[in-house]
Amino acid sequence: WRQQIRDQELMRRLKEDVHSPARARVNIPLYHSDDFYKAFNVKETDARFVSVDKRIRIW
């Protein structure tokens, strides 16, 4: 998802909307996927790097 949203509207949605913000719905799951790191050659020095021991494992 791509969207532009004012800070005030984002805060309102965080309090009232059951859905995660668009940015979080896509990016956060990717940052916890080993395949994402392999496909895009993500390194420890990259801004969105999450160390293996801190990645969420659901399945």
C-alpha cells in the first residue's frame, strides 16, 4: 500500500480503526521474512534490518 496521511489522521486511525496502518501491513511482515532478506540481499547495515533472533516466527 502507498498512501499519504496527515499525522493527526494517523493518530485518529490508530485509536479507532481495527486495521494496521498501510505501511505496517506490508513492511513489517516483510522485515521478518527470511525470503525477503535473500531476495533483496538485505545487509545488517540496512535501515530495516531485523536480526534473526528478533524476527517474529509464527509458522
